[in-house]
Amino acid sequence: ANMTMEISPNLTSCHDSYGRPDLLVNCCPPLSATDDVAIDFQYIYSKSSKLRVRRSAHHLDTTYIAKYTKALTIMKSLPYSDPRSFSRQALLHCTFCTGAYDQKFSSATIDIHRQWLFYPFHRMYLYFHERILASLIDDDTFALPFWNWDNPDSMIFPKMFLEGPFVDSQREPSHFNKVVDLNYNSYTVGNASGEQEQVDTNLAFMYNQVIAAAKKPELFMGCPLYPGEDGYCDGPGTVELAPHNTVHTWVGLSSNPHNENMGAFYSAGWDPCFYSHHANLDRIWDVWRDIHGMYLPINDTVWLNSYFYFYNENLQLVKIKVSDVLNTKELGYTYEETDLAWLNKRP
Ligand code: C2O
């Protein structure tokens, strides 16, 4: 028998879903696309084109910020019916992160967190988001910035997100001027007594999450998820658990029931800083790969062949596989090198 074993969404199955057990949400797109219109993903990058460079949000010049401001303003002005619009981009996170779709080859739902599709799914999401922004300003070199929260000079919430289209009213204002706590949870607020202590704690924590506790792929990437009735292996990778989850919670407004927007899966995509938070996670995937030499982190056909659908900048529905996104240079982008201050911060 030729059994299909990938994880993939059934695009016509969108239904209400739970962002949290006590919270019913519906984030289905207005018209369900069908997969028969999808085109296969193709690399646009060729050796002669210049790699787009994602830069640290703390060190952007005003021209760069102006470009992003313009692109995001246009994106926000597009109607909800347009899949390139900011609202539809934001809802993508809700649909794939709260179980709005059933799987194509199993009746289980899809939730791309807390398992091995976490990194590849978010890489695809940011890739298309970035290409759409670039096309809206007709600037092929445009690349998303990353919030370099693991770097001592960038642990404070990036100022650029406090202005223009980057503002989100649902953030915790008392955290804007503080060094982020990468291992934050609301029950242990204020463990570190001062800024320098928080920076040091963060660096030691990074060492643990990327190096000491992440020596095997399943520890860093998350548990293997196979199509099946339960469809949820629930074993997040080290960095997904923290700083990923913790920075989400730290940014969101703590008087909201679930620290929305950033603190909850269904609402996180509405905060423009989400995309820079995830660009840093995407960068750290490559850092982990280089440190541990895991260029093919998981050699498993279920993982490699699992696929998703995204609209591209030309409004085409694209089918893209995990194996398409293992090398960012083939996708046409790279990251500005920044200091990995935690590399030798063995606790
Ligand atoms: Cu899909 Cu930061 O989460």
C-alpha cells in the first residue's frame, strides 16, 4: 500500500477552534481555497541575486524603518478579502495555531506548536509575509528585522515598535523600558534584582536552551508528530518553550485574560512585533544548526514531506514542504551577524 503519511491541512475543513480551553475562536478565512489551485513552491533566488539581509531591529537606520513603515501601512490598508492584508496575515497564525483545520490524512486537527513542525512552519509564514511586504513597496531587497533579545544590547523592547503602524495597544506598558526576562512567568516576577543581573541570567539561560539542553534534534526541534487520531505529541523544543513562549507572554498586556495580543496563539499575529520575535527564533534555528552541525536536523520523510499552503505576493496559493525551507540562502535571505554573547556563558 502507498500510504500518505504527511501532515498537511485539509483546506476545506476550517472550523471553530479553541485558542485556549476556555476560549472559542473562529479564524477561518472568508473563502476556503481548495488545494487543486495551488502551485508548487519554487525558489526565486538565483546565485546572481543578492541575498536579502534581515537586520537587528535595534540597529536599523531611519531609511530602513521608513521602508517597513510604508510596506506595513499599505498591508494594513488592504481589505480583509485580500489574503495579503495584515488582518489575513494575522489570522494565519490563529488558524494554524488553534486547530482550525483538520489534517488531510487524518481526522485530527493541526496545531503547529509544541512539536517538530514549529520551526519550519514559522519560517514559511515569515517568508511569504516578507515577500508580500517587499512587493507592496516594489523593493525586492526588503527583509524583516529581528528582535535580537538574546543580545545584551537588544534585550529591551525595540523602540521602533512604539511608533506608527507598529504600535499595538494590547502590550504590557510596564515592560517597555525593562530588560526582558527570557524565562519570564508571571508567578516569579522580579527574581533578578537589577538590569545587569537580568542580562546575565538571560545569557546563562540561552546557553542552556540552545547548547546544554538541546544536544539532540528532538530536544531542540520538538517531538515527532505523525498523522493520527490524537495528532498531538505535545513536546515543545527547548527554545520554543522559552524564550519563545515567555517573550510572547512578557510582551502581551498582563491585565488581559490570556496576555493578549502576544500572549495568546489566536491573537499573537495581530501584534506587528510578532514577526520580528519570530525572525529571531528563525535565526536561532540556524545558530543551533551551526553549533551542533545538524544541517539535516530530522531525516524523516513524514517531517520532510509535510506541507502547508500560503498565498504569495502574486495572490497565488503555494504548496510548500518542510524540505523546501531547510536552507535560508536558497530562500534568498540571511541574517546580519550579531554577537552571540551567551556562547561561552556556561552556568
Ligand atoms: Cu506560532 Cu510564537 O508562535
